[in-house]
Amino acid sequence: MLVFISFWRAAAIVLCDMASTVYYIGGIVEQAIGKAAPWYIGAVMLFAYAVRGIYIESCAMFVRGGVYRVVKEAMGGTLAKLSVSALMFDYVLTGPISGVSAGQYIVGLTNELLQLVHVPVAIPTAAGSAAIAVAITLYFWRQNILGIEESSDKAMKIMGVTTVMIVVMVTWCGVTLWMRGATLPPFELHFSDEALGWLGGTGWEKQIGALGILIAFGHSILAMSGEESLAQVNREIAHPKVPNLIRAGLVIFLFTMLTTGLVSFFAVMIIPDDVRMSTYSDNLVGGLAMYMVGPLSVRLVLRAFVVVVGFLILAGAVNTAIVGSNGVLNRVAEDGVLPDWFRLPHRRYGTTKRIINLVVGLQIFTIVASRGNVYALGEAYAFGVVWSFVFKALSMVVLRFKDRRPREWRVPVNVRVGRWEIPVGLILIFLVLLATALANLVTKRVATQWGVGFTVVFFVIFWLSERIHHRRGAAQQHLEKFNVRYTAELEPEAIAVRPGCKVVPVRDPSNLRHLDRALRDAEREDVDVVVPTVKVERELVATGSNPNFTPDEQAIFTAVVDLAEKHGKSVVPLVLTSNDAFFAIARAAQELGAKEVVLGRSGRIAPDVQAESFAIRWGAVEPNGERDMTLRIVSDREDLRFAV
């Protein structure tokens, strides 16, 4: 039912977006603010770690977190739809921008090679890049249909190759600086006319020094794109959930500092000023390869390697955009904003194929409509990045006062004043984000115009969809969607259950304490957990003539899914048909080779009667009298064990 991934895979998915900015963020920022760009890019990478703390705290509260869920809990549905509209603008554009950029690298390298071998043919840059972007999008569409395990595996392989390139580049750049010597980039800002937007000509950026710093920081904040994907992939992270989330955040921080942060400094210190922006503004990493020490032939090989890796990581950013969009729209659909039709699972793979199809359709439409020229949209999508951060940070501040239950992890720096705890760290992060967003609002004309327009369009679509959905009397209760498969006999191999599993029967979605305990134990013991519920038929012989998956069973397993996601542990759900619940559980345990059955304590009969009832049925189904079986009966206050 659920496939969970390691924190390495989770980090790889996010890094395919965040680390890919190393290929273009340096040129964009230097064009806006001058040679001081690396200082502000480095500051953004440090600040990104603080923002990541907000996401970790929210995920510790809501396994299916992200902007929509958090903003709705804190400030209501309207602002939640507004925030997710801005975020979807980011995701819908991230894929096409990254895909076309990847295509440009390949088309550029191919044309250079054709010239070297004197072939009088050149691939049109725009059309060729668009075609490659569509192909990349379709490839990752297929991987996401197959599931998170497949798509995260591709992200891991991409980041493995990228790591090799970064180690080579950082080492070679260090040798180059040691041999040639260099000076650090200056701190002085030189804004272009476009960088000041509507503030151009006012001189405010010079009269108010802090404003100039804020504007420069705002032009660099695009390097943080991808943070929301960590919240969307959180439900897929394996146990222990929160510690693995923290580890993923640390991996992302270290990797981005060594790539986006450090390479930005190397580019300014090594590539000559007269060619850096004129020739390599779109590919500073490629420029570094050409201006390091060493034979030209070796540097040309390195540049080709850099281009190939750039293609791979930018292609990986397409995957991240699909994963993130799928997660966001699932949260929206679960809340009734989109029809349940979107959440119906793929019959074979269980993925939400209709949401994935919608996202990929929007991305391909953007690629075709832009004809491979997405520069303006690339500038615009920073709007969605920064405003989704603002809504998220404000909501977490509100929730510190509105929802005061203990958190497994919190953003540091909290000051207690009387009976109140003031989240100083959260408030400071929010204020920096808000100030940056407001500065961008008046300095990034393209981002403001396109961002506001697209956000309004998405908001209207969500609002109308919710009104239509609710007008038709759709239920407000969230229920998971399940694929149902019927089998006359239980075979461990058919349902991928290893011998020695735990069988944990459930019947009440509000009483899953025993399952919670079993999942915690299973994390340490590495055993499979089978979760049956028994459909009791009162006839003399249970025929299984009513195999329908009822709403009651759907509600039970919805609660089971939520608990399994919280633990990051896979479970196997079963609906058993019988006229005797204890017999059905005993027979299932016998057929699956279980070592332990975990029951919740009954409110009607005593634990010893429960144990005796199960033991009688176990004796009827198990021919081997020497086989060991442990029966546990769990409640809030006790955990009783019986050897059967």
C-alpha cells in the first residue's frame, strides 16, 4: 500500500531542483546587482537552512504538510487556496524552465561538436530545446506513474553523477586559485536598471542602505526554489520519520553550500570579467571549466562533462516539479477543493495518475506555448517561491499560539514570557521573508505582473472547483482511495509478506493504539505488518458473497494509512470475510507464517477471555503443535503477552 524512501532519496529529489540553480543563478544575480552576487547567493543558502527548519517543524505536526495544509490550519481555507495558487505557479513553470534549459545545453554542445567535425548543420536552439524538454517531461511522467520509488531512484543517480562533478570542480578550482592567486568579490552593489523595477530613478536604494541589501537579497532568493518539495515528499520518508527529515535537510544544506554557494565565488574569482557575463552568463560552471589551469584538451572534456551533468540535474528538476505538484494537488483534492475523481489510483501502480497527467499537461502546454523561450517566465516564477514561503512562515507563527501541543521538533530560539512562549526564531525568519517579498514586489516587474496574474487564475479555478464540488453535496470527510483485489486463499508471496510477520487486526478507526505500538516495534525489528479487518457474515457458513469494499472499511484503512505514514512503515491491508472474527484472524496468521498477533483490548470481554478465544481457534487451524505464536493484547495502560 505504501512505499517509503530513505532520507538520501528525499534529499536527492529536492536537490534536483535546488542544486540545479548553480547553472544559472550566478549569472542572473550578477546581471542584477554586480560582482557582489556571490555574497548574497551564499547568504541565501545559509538562510535556506533556517527556512528549512520551518518545513521540518510543520512536517513534525502534519505528516501531509506543505503550504496548503499549514495555512489552512492557521488562517483558513481562502488564504490556503491563495498560497497554494502562488506555489502552483512556481511548480508549473519550474518544469518547463528546467527542461528547456537542459535542452539548450544539449543543443549547444551538439552544435559545437557539429562545427568541430565540419558538418554544415545546426539544430535550431529554441525548437530543439523545446523538443528535448517535452521528451524529458514525458520520461518523468512515466517514472511518476510508476511511483515514488522509481522517480526517487532516478534522482539518486542524477545526484550521484552531480556529486562527482562537484568534487572535481571544487578540487580543480582550489588548485587554480592556489597557483594563480585571487581576490574575493567586492561587497559594493551595482544595480542594473531592470533590477530596481519601479524604484528605478528614485535613489532610495542608496539613501536607505538596508533597502539596497534587501533588494540584492531578493534577487538571489530564487536559489531557494525546491523547499516545498521536502514537505510534499515527507509522507514518503521511511522511519524514523522526523530524524530522517532532519538528516535530509542537513544533506541539502551541505550540498547546496558546496555547489551553488561555493561555485558562485569561484566563478567571479576565476573567470575574467570581460567574458564572464558576455559569454558564460547562462553557464558559469562551463566557463569555470574553460578558465582553470590545465591543458585545453582536458578542459574541453571537463566542459562537455559539465554540460552533460547540467542536462541531467536540470532534467531532474522536472521530476521534482512533478513530485511536488502531485503532492500539493493531492492535499487540495483531499480537502474537497478538487473533485475526488482526481485521486483515483492507478489500477496497477496505485499512483494518482490523473493529477500527474494534469500537471504534465500544463507543463507541456507551457513549453509549446513559449516555443522554447521561457526567460520571462523564468524571472516570473520567483514570485511563487517567495510568497509561498511568506504564507508558510506566518502560519507557523500563528500555530505556535493557536496549537500549543508538543512538537517533535521546533525551530530554535524560543523565549518564555510567563505562560507564553514567544517563537523568536520563527518570527525573525518570517520578517526577513516578508521584507524580501515586498522588496521583490516593487523591483521585479515581470515577476509581479505574471505572478499576480497566474496566481489569480489558479485561485479562481480552485475557488470555482470547490463551490461546484460542495454544491453537489460531496462529503467533507477525507477518505483514501484504494484498489481492491480479491483472493480465495492468502499466499505470502502473492502479497509480498515475509515469514515472521505481525498480524494486527483493526475494526475501529478511532482506536488504533495497538497498531501504533506494533508499528513502533516493527521499526526496530524489521518485520512486515499485516492489518486485517474482518467482515462478519452471520449465516451458518460464511460464503464471501458480499465482497464489496464498504465505506466503513474505507474509513478504517484511511486511518491506518495516516498512522503508517506517520511512522514511515509499510503495512499490508486485508479484508477477511468470516462468520467468526477470531477464526479469520487465526487462519490469516497461520497462512502468512506470522509470529505475533496484536489485538486491541476489547471493551466488552476481559483480556484472558480474548486470549482463550483466540487460542481455541489457533488450535483449530494450526496442525503443528510445536509452532510458537505470541498473542499480545494492548491498551493505553498495559501490554499483555500470551504464548499460544
